[in-house]
Amino acid sequence: EVAVEAFLDDRIKFTGIAPVIEKVLRAGSVHHLNSLEDVIACDREARREAQEAVSALAARPAWA
């Protein structure tokens, strides 16, 4: 959701969506989701990672 929203807002290129998702998946550790709070915390962490990846891509020059 974060990467697609960034694309729709013209902050990253379409081709930037997959790298953002890949970074989030690689950064995530294995979590035991035993409660709704665990799921929410995992989601929050993934969204934070995605925002960081989007910011890094958005900061790159257009020709890069």
C-alpha cells in the first residue's frame, strides 16, 4: 500500500514499487503472531520500512 500510494502521488516511478516491497520483505524478521497486537506491530514495522525505502528512492535524481 505504501509503495503504490507513493507511485500514485508521483513520488516514485512504477518500477520503484517492487524494490520497496523487496526491501520490506528482506528487512522483516520472522514474527510469531499470537495476537492482534502482534499483527498490528508487524504491520507498523513493515510500513515504517516501506516509508524509508520510498524516501530513499524519492531522493534519488530522476536520471539514476
